[in-house]
Amino acid sequence: MSISTPILRTAFVQRSTAMSNALFIFGGAIFLAVLAQISIPVPGSPVPVTGQTFGVLLLATSYGASLALSTFGLYLLAGIAGAPDANIVIGKHRPEVEESRDLELTGTNRPRIS
């Protein structure tokens, strides 16, 4: 016995083709990268809440399991490959993050000399 659960994607696109799935995957990865740039500081915590959390929940509930997993996989592959938005999210191009890493590694307030 199988229970069919409706997902939001089927309300807009009745027939699923390879082209529509590819557009949903690429569009979802871009949407996730844009939402990841939104940051809300949490008082008392050094870790902010990002829009990426909301994006993951929104995509997972509207796309369904297989399409959402493909979208998140593409987003992770783009980050591994060095896409600019993903590098900003993980902190590769933020000087204050690099400086704090140097301080943690050297244990002093002086910048590390390479």
C-alpha cells in the first residue's frame, strides 16, 4: 500500500520532464546560494542564523525528497568547485575570518607571517 503525498511542485508543473527537473535543480541551488547570504545575529552566540536554513526547509518541502537531494548535492558540488557565492558562505574570502583563524593558530595577537 502506497500513500501519495502531494508536494508543492506538482501544483505548478503537472508533468515532470528532465528539462523541468534540471531547471528546478539549478534554480533551487541559486535560490539556496542567495538565501545563504542573509545572516541574522543571535545575541549571546557567535554563530548567526542564516537564510540557508530556511531555504533548505522550503526546498525540501516543496520539491520532494529526490529533487531536493539533487539540489543540495549540486549546491555542495558548486561550493567544492569554488563557486563565488559558496566561498563567501564558508568564509574563504572574508578577511576577518582569516585574521581570527591566524590568531587561533598562532595563539598571539600578532598576524602569522607566511
